[in-house]
Amino acid sequence: MTTRRDFLKLGGGAAALSMVAACQPAATENATKDVAMIDSMLIDPKMIDFGQSIDRQGTDSVKWDGRAAIFGTDDVVPLWVADMDFASPPAVRAALVERAAHPVYGYTQVPERLYDSLIGWQKQRHGWEVERDWAAVTPGVVPVLYAAVRALTRAGEGVIVQPPVYTPFFSAVTENDRRLMLNPLREQDGHYSMDFDNLEQCARDGGKLLLLCSPHNPVGRVWRRDELQTLLDIARKHDLIVVSDEIHADLVYAPNTHIPLAMLEDMPERVMTVLAPSKSFNIPGMGLAFMLCGEPELRSRVRAEFTRLHIESNNPFSLVAAEAAYRHGAGWLDVLMHYLAKTQDLVLDYCAAYLPGIRALRSEGTFLMWLDCRALAQARGLDDRALLRLLVEKAKVGMSSGVIYGQGGEGFMRLNIGAPRQVIMDALERIKQALTA
């Protein structure tokens, strides 16, 4: 198989440098051939090795080089922030090399073929017929959440979030002087659901906007059609706008199916969708997302927030990476999901067999797992700070404390399984040793 080192030899470091030095059309032609060659690898799953260990230290990786700042030490296995330790799809890497071979990195417009690739992906992957006018390129999902809160509500108005949930959902509300309204998820025997009675009450009490996480981070729910339909019924009844963060939409385990919320809504002024190729293809550092909305007035209001700050998203490398991912990444993603499913099974079995007090909940989507450590914390008299300290200082494993995700996260840890399986096994064994020492 082609390893990362082989890639750097053949199409990466040395080849890219020679391309830049030569600055000849032939270089671009060679790189284009590399794209076709590498894309053909995706036909055979045996050519993709997610078990390969890649050293990310010294690359200014937040996940790896930021360990001391986050955990107070750099000798932990980092399984926290949501990026993966896998090489990005070969076609994406080849496309970046091809673009880097051109020696001018000037101002870049968004090509129509990028939108075409997005539209094709949504139709093929999710059965969603997206129209070109609905889409706009943005610098990221979180910036859209902030912009939408500012554009679609007034200061002091209520914005609903459903904890435990990804932390920027809270700050997008509070840092923009809006009223934070909580509709905590219901948890019963490890299964989470939305509290529709309380959601409707929040809407009656002045909620104007709902920030939906679909699939849900960190609990891993993939919302069913009936759940989403009930949510939309409430939104219609109470004139509630829904901004749906669907960044994990492609990362869903069989037999679950992601359903784009907007696909169920016949009133486009009710739903705005935000998504990106970043999680699916492990390119979060590229800083690119899409805002999709069928209502022109809502789109223009949110886009105006970026215009006021003169924020654009036309990085030439993020544009080509996103297009290559959507056009050529399907086979790679299929193999990834198979690998992650096996890793999730490993975590579930290991926790059940060897980690008393820690219950791993099965994720329906995302490469994140929600670990219920409440029994362990209760048995040892640990609060959330002490629980994190135990795992960091004794086990040398760095996960995200569930308490940062708000109400309902107490006593939980979020585990990122987007790493070679031997790394996950090492982390589990460290935890076992720490608990039995």
C-alpha cells in the first residue's frame, strides 16, 4: 500500500518541491495524473490503512501540540478535540499538491464546480436535492452559528439549545447578548431523546431560534424522521427558526440514516442548514463550511454579518480540498466508517469487560463516544474535576470532560475514537491500569 512516507516521496514533499521549482505546465499535468491514480485506489479498500500511525507532533496540531495547555502535561494520549489522526483521502492530498505546484497563491473566487460537487454529494449521499441558490461558502460552522444568532434574533431574545451539546452553542448565544434557553435532552438507560414538551414551552416563553445539533455532539444521536418532524411541527406552530448544524451528517453508522432537516420542511424560511466536509474527510484545519437555506431573506441577513466584518472564505487550498473530497472521497469514507464501527465495538466490549464503573454508550453517528463514568465517580467520591484528574494524571489519557457540554454532562467523558485502533486500545489499557492500581 501507499504509506504516508511513500506519498511524501511520490506526490508530496519532494515531488511538490520539484514542481514548484520547475514551475512548468508538465508539473500540473503530472499532479492531475496523481489525482486519478490515487482516486483509483479507493476502489480497493485494502489499499487504505487506517491502522497506520502518523506522528503529528511538531505540526502545531491543537490536539497533540496543545496537550500541555489543555491538560497541564504533554504525556497524555490525546483523544479529545474532534479531529482524527488518519491521513486525509489520497485524492484530497493530491489535489492540494497539484494546487501548490502553481507558484501564485492570489485572491481566489469560489468556483461553480465546488457548488456542483456539494450538490452532487448531498443528492448521492443523503437524497437531498439542493438548489444552487441556497448555498454559500463560509469560514466555518461555528462562525455561521454566531452570525445566525446575531442576524435572526435581537439582543435579549431567547435562543434555545439542547444540552449536553457542543460548547460553542452556548457561547454563540451568551456572547451576543441573547437569552440562553435550555431544553436538556432526556436520558434513559443510556438513550437520549429530545424533550418536546419542554421545547414547546421554551417557544411559548419567547424562544425565537433553536440551534439543533444533528447528528448530536457529544451524545451521538442520529435523529429519526419522526423526531425531526415533531420538532418542525413545533417550529411551525410557534414561528421558531431552526439552525441545524449537520457537520457530522456523513459520519453515521448503519443501520442509522441521517435525514437533512431541510429536506422535511416545505417552508424554507423555517430552516437553515450548516455543514462542511471537515469532519467527514479530516480536513478541519482548512476552515470551510456551507450555509444552505431556501429563503433568500434569511440567507442575506446572515451573509450581511460576514460582509460587515469583511470576512471571506476563499482560501485556494480549502476550496480545492473540499471539491476533491466531495468528488472523490466516497470510497474512502465508506472504509473509514467500517473501521470506526469496529473500533466502537472494541470500546463497548472492553469497557463492559474490564472497566467497572465506566459504561460506553453506542454512538449512532460521529467518531465520538460518550462514556458514562457516574458509577465510577460515585464509588470513589469524585467530582468532575477529580474524575478528569484521575484520567489525566494516573491513566495519562486526555479526553473531554462531559461537564463542559452543559447540563446532563456531569459524570461523563467524551472519547474521540478517530485514531488507529492500537492507540484506542492503549488508552483503554491505561485506564484499566489506573483503576486497578
